Amino acid sequence: MRLIVSGGGTGGHIYPALALVETLRKKDPDAKVLYVGSFRGLEGGIVPKTGLAFKQLHVQGFSRSLSLTNFKTISLFLKAVKEAKKIIADFKPDIVLGTGGYVSGAVLYAAQRMHIPTVINEQNSIAGMTNKFLSRGADKIAISFPNAASQFPKDKVVMTGNPRGQQVAEKKSTFSLKDISFKEKLPTVLIFGGSGGALALNRAVVDFAQRFAKQTQMQAIFVTGKKYFASVSEKLLNLDVHSSNLAVLPYLDNMDEVLPKIDLLVSRSGATTLAEITALGIPSILIPSPNVTANHQEKNARQLEEAGAAQVIVESELTSAKLYHDMTELLSDSKKLEQMAAKAKSLGHPDAADRLYDLLLEVINDKQSR
């Protein structure tokens, strides 16, 4: 298979793409893959480290209000489409996969104009503007949440799940809680506000840190985000919080190894996070980011809550007292955690990358047989 994959801006668009490529390489060692990203997104610092062939385009997002910058956005988009056509002509892909972000809009639109098969992978319950724009010309649309189906042409939608879920589910973890001086069998919560951290979440945890430090039957890994680590550490020092049951870290670069070892996750509700915890069967308290398009994180989280896999606290209702109560109550109730874990696992797609790979093959074969 010759595949061009495009997705950028955030990790939520990049990591599912890389997970699919990993599965493709296992199934087809001779496959050729080209990743096309943007100059502005995180992909420039992530994709080259994988050894994938990588090209970049200049694109930017539309302003939600009337703005002259939108004229520049349109100009950049048209130039990116022209460049993408050259990239496609040179690489000669069998198919092009888009995982979201403005750059995938230019690449898939170019492919569609060149009559190259295209597949969209929508990870959220609320479809992104780029994927909605591309859906009419796409051959198939792979979704991760049932609620996304109604936002696309019905005959094109296929439930595959998010490929990142399979990647995490298949990972053999070598991490031990002893590595951070924790006890192996003590109920453990991971508090994680995303790669950049979450200020409101950090404040809530700092406020109950002294109280939590007195707990003897539970422990917490608190990931602050790099930019908040110094200030959080200083506040905890001033509060004289020195506890063997609270590990404070700026970041986790081995998240996929830590997740299988925890009993509860407190986090935002980005699509990639939810793909990981449903594939692994991890109960969660979800605090959706309010600063996302169409409030899609809350819509993602509510689907887990409705299934009994998670509890949701919207940020406007987040207090230190509520988070402490909900978190410690769950950690003290092993039966409830087991029930939530089972519900989470029932929503997961631990074969999502396989499903998406099979869908790509199906589209290629269907195109070739015409």
C-alpha cells in the first residue's frame, strides 16, 4: 500500500495517524507512507522522530468572527491545495487518510480533485469543520463515537474507533508504581490536565493536597503540565505538603505505560484520552475543557457518563471539595471501580487500527475493481 496520511495541529489528530501507520507497517512491511503536516502544528516536532517521510504545508484556521485574516486563510488554503497536488502526483498514493486539522483539509481536497480515494477518521462525537467540509467527497468516514454518524452522509459512515486505543491496548508496560516509590496494590489515581496542564484542575488539587496527604489507603500521581510545575511545587512547599502518597510531576512521556497501572483517571476528555481509557477499561472523572470548538469535549465525556463508565464535572462546577469527595469516594469503592471499568471497556475499540486498515484496503480494492 502507498499511503499519504495527513493530520495536524494537536496530538489528537497526530497520534491516531501514527497509530494507524504502526499497524500498517506490521501488516504490510513493504508499505510506503508519507505524512503531510503543517508548519504551525505539533506534528513538526513529533512525526520526524518516527522516521516517516514528512512534508509540510502553510495553512491556518478560520477566524470565527468576520476578520480580514480569513482572506489570508483562504489564500493559504488555495496555495496549500496546489502544493498538495504536486506532492500527491509525485508520491502516487493508493489512498489518502485524513485525521483532522486544517492541513488535512488541503491534502484531502487535493486528492479528491485528483480522483484519489480518501478516507476521513473523525475521533470526536462532534465532527470538526474540516471533516464536515471533506465528507461529501470522501469515500468513507471512520468514526469513533456513535453520535458522530448523524453528521455525515449515512452510506459512508463506518464505526472503527480511534486507532490510538489499539496502540495503547497492545503496549506491554514495564512501568511499576515502585518506580515512583508507590505501593503496588494501593488504589491509585492519575490526575492529568493534558500535555499543557489545566489551571483550574491544578488549583483544585493544590487546595485539597494537605487533606489528601493524610490518606493512607490511596495514592495519586499529579501531573501539572510543564508550565505550571514550578508554581504548583512552590505552593505545595508553602503548604508543607510532603507526602509519600502524592507524586507531583511536570509531564509523563510514558503515559501509555502508566495508564494500565492505575485504578482511576481524572482528566480532560479529549478524543485520544477517551480512546485510551476505553480500550484499557479505566474508570474516570472527566473535566471537559470549555475552550474547544462546539464544546465537543463535554459531548465526548457525556457518552461515557451515560454508559456508566465515567463521572463528569464541568469546569464551571469544579471545586476542590467536589473533586476530592468524588475522587476519594471512588477510590474507596473497589466494586464501583470494577463496574465502571467494565462499562469503559465495553465502549472501547482495542482493534480500531485493524478496523481502519481493513477499511483502507476495502476502499482501495473497490476503486480498483471499478
